[in-house]
Amino acid sequence: MEPFVTLRSTAVVLPLENVDTDQIIPARFLKTTNRLGLGNELFADWRYDATGSPRPDFVLNRPEAKAAQLLVAGRNFGCGSSREHAPWALLGFGFRAVVSSEFADIFRNNALGNGLLPVTLSEPVVERVGALIASNPGAQFTIDLESRTFTLPGGERFDFPVDPFARHCMLQGVDQLGYLAAMEPDIAAFERARAGAL
């Protein structure tokens, strides 16, 4: 997993509420246990028409989406069934973070466990971010995970919450298994001491 410390990026807006995981990555793409290529299927039913051609009016098919690593979404993003494929698809497209006023709990946990940062901001702030992007698609936003701040192009900062353990793992670029694996010498030393005390 790639460490996440600071992200400075343009953003794209998907201003829809209650976007569920089946819309993020439709169920027909869940047969794989490999995350490679899932970015091509992100929002597949919205991005492509019946012939498989990109819909030019969909936000991810616009030129400004190509370099954006930040998705600004509507309230209750990631609701529905639990599937790690949803953050895999978002990461595969190139997003490193999603901003919303509300995330579904299971999606938030899956995202954090896979290196995608869910940034929760108040509804008025999310609306301001959307308005800034509408007036200037090239606007750059900064996310600092160390200080847990989201900064607008003009310098105004907003704090956001994040689970401390997930934050530590993301800053280090390890998942939960990697965190435990790094503790192996301490675990082995504990077991040796324990065995000697028996």
C-alpha cells in the first residue's frame, strides 16, 4: 500500500446522494480477487452506454477527470453491500481520497483498509468545494493526513476526523496485516519469554 501523507490535487464532483457500492462497481465485476483493471469498471453503468462507448457527459469521462486524485461526492457515499472492490475501483481509476459529508460505515472501513482516504466535511463545506470546482476545474486542494486538515485553494483549512489506527497505517503505507507482520520480532520475543516462564 502506498503511504498517504499529503495530497495536493484537482478534484471532480459527483453530486449524487446515496451512491451505493453496486453503482461504484457493479456486481458483475466482483468475480475477480485481483484489483488490477477495476478502475476501468468504476461507475461502469454510468460511464458507458449499451455499446460500451464512454458517455461524454459523465464526469469521469471529461478531460479534467484524468489528473484528479480527489472525488467530491454527495451525502451517504458508499452505502449498500460491503465490497472491497469499491475502494479498489476508485484507487484503480486514480483517486486517493473521497470527500463527502457522510460515508457509509462499511465503505469507510474498507476504504481506510485499502489506502483510500474518506474525508468527512460538513455539508456547507462540501457545497463550497463543489462551487469552487464548478468555477475553476483546475482548482487545487490539499489534504494533510498528519494534521487531519483539508485546505481550499485560498488557504482556508478544515479539520476532518479519521480513526487513529487507520491513520497510522495509511501514513506508514501498511494494511492491518502489514502492521501485524512488522510486530513479528516482538511477538516472537514475547513467546520465547513466555515459554521460558512455564
